[in-house]
Amino acid sequence: MADRPINRRAWMLAALAAASGLDLAAVRAPRAAEKMSKQEAEYQDSPKDIRTCATCTLFEPPRACKVVEGDVSPYGWCKAFALAD
């Protein structure tokens, strides 16, 4: 880190964290990595009407989701369903 310039955003975060007494690691920790449980998402292994995980923009083949944790069926459904435009 000797020859590396200080990023303005990093400096501001460090200054704000120090001034407010926050843990800098907590400020930088990404919360987007946290996913909903299947229960929170009201996930079901069967489709709802014609809506399925396979047609959702959040589905990650072959059996994953960007917002629901664990294994999801391409034929499943949850309340986070988002059809592509």
C-alpha cells in the first residue's frame, strides 16, 4: 500500500466511520450477498399460474436464485418473481 494512491471514496468512508465510531469493516460489508430464506420468499416447488423460476430474471440456472438461498427448482415460484421486460 506504499505506492498506492488513496481513493477519495475510501478516505471519506474511513473519516465518517472514525467520526461516528463505526467499525469500518461493517461499513464496507456488502449486504447484497444476504439472501432470503425459502420461507421468507414464500417459495414453492410448483409454479404459480404460468409463472416459474425459469422465466424469472432472478433465476440462475441450473438451480439457483439471486435472492433466495438454497436449491430452487426451475418449475418453482416465490414472491420475488420478476418477469423480464
